[in-house]
Amino acid sequence: MRSYLAKLILLFSPLLLIASPALAAKCLYISSYHQGYEWNDGIEHGIEAVLKGKCELDKFYLDTKRNTGETFGETMALQAKAYIDESKPDILIAADDNASRYLIQPYFKNAEIPVVFCGINSTVEPYGYPYSNATGMIEISPVRPLLKYVKSSVANLRHGIYLAADVLSQHKEYELNRSVYESNGVRLTSIFVKNMDDWMEAYSKAQGEADFLIVGNNGGIEDWDDEKATSHVLKEGRLISVTNYDWMNRYALLAATKLAEEQGEWAASVAIAVLEGVKISDIPIVVNRRWKLFINTTLMEKSNIKLPQAIMTKATRITM
């Protein structure tokens, strides 16, 4: 277990020695999205690894990445509430924004059942946390480290474009990025798209309008095609392009990425501690602390972009 998680477990270690209550407990993982969505799968893997042998793990998927309408989200939340009322889990682990938006805030705010959230983008303010029965981990992209790398790679940095799927989480991510870049004298504008053709058009357009391109999440682009995207990026890419998503690093030159597993591991460790008797109100809300750096060498060679040696030394090399 990595050092940050180890410190958390050490904090709760006297209680974790009492294994029997957690072994008999039922944990319900509420995913905002669907099984097969890469980020959520990473969170789920982290949860599973920590809870194995310690808690009976059940799962419910709200599927609001493929179905973005308000009515759908509200309907799925009602189904989840009914399932919770029937199955009576001992604790809820709620991943990503929409689980809190549609389910936890309306139905379980300050309720008796404990809730551990994770994967909420940038801020918990829209959902009114903290609650008396909830704590969690906020998901913050390593925007500042990536900005540092962009500034060291682009002379006279003035304007960047943020390209992403037209979904709630990406609007929040853009606002976080815009605030950080503009506080450093760099203007950042956005293009949000719903389909593959619009993504490719926006990618090409950005090449002549900006000094760099941030490649946001493609989750929510219903007809996304990996082969089309790869071919288009290799053909059109002339700007330095960056991303904070590891599954998007094949479409960007440089990636500084979060670890989904960190969210799941932390949430599961807290769930065990709470089941063993730690008061959830005594566990503070935290932010993620770990990230990885990648260079797409195929795109770098194709675009003839040179990166500083300091970046080349630190980063893991990938190919398309």
C-alpha cells in the first residue's frame, strides 16, 4: 500500500485489528456511470482490492455518462434509493459527481447510513458537503504541474484551447483549468462537443488558433472512434497537446494524469475504518495527491515538437 494510504490505515490501525464486524458488513458501491467506463473501472478496482475479505461488496450503476438527461439521472437515483432501502447496506461508497447530485444529496444528506464519496471534480460545494454522515476524496487534476510543463515547452505562451465532451464534469474541469491558467497570464477558451465529427473539426481548428491544446475527457461522445481519433491526431497535430486523463494520452503529446485507483483505495479504507467504529465526522474531506507523467513519442516524432530534457527524463514513454 502506498505511503499516503498507509498513513490513513496506520491512523485507524487499532480499530482495524477488530476484523469481525467488517467481515459481516455490506458495502454498496454507487457508480455515477457504467461498467466499462475506464475511470470508474479504476476506482472500482481500487475499492475491490482494499475491501476483499473485509466487506461484502455490492454495486449499482447510475449510467449517467451514456444518458446525460436530468430525468434519467433522477429516475436512476430513485431506483438506487429503492435498492438501498431493500438491501440495507451498512455503508455507501459513491463515486463521481452524479451519485452525489442525484442520490446522496436529495435522499441521504445527514442520514443515518454513512457515506464515503470519491471522484467529485474540483469542489463539493454544489452538493453541500460536509454532512454529518459523510466524508470523501475530491478529485483534482494535476493542472498546475501540467501548466509548468507547458510553460517550459512553449515560448510566448498566450492562449490555449480546452477540447472535451459536452458533459457536466468537463465543464467543471474547464473552469478549474481556466482559473489556474488565467492566474498565470494565459487565456484559456473551451470547445465542448457531442460527437466524433465535431471533435475532429475542433481539433483541426485549434491548430491555427491557439498556442497549445488541452485534450479533455472523451467520455460522453457517443460515437467515439479510437482509430479515427488516432489517425486524425497524427495527421493534424502540430501544436503541443496535453491531457490530465491517462486514457487520452494517445491523443496528446504530454499527459499528467490522476490515478483512479487512489480514489477507490482511499474510499474503501475509510469505509473499513467507519465500519470498525471510527466516527465518519472525524475523518476530514481530502484531495488526491498522486499523479503520473507520460510522453507520446509517436506524436512527438510526427509533429517534430521538442520537449525540454527535464520532462523527457521524468516521463514514461508511450507509443500510439
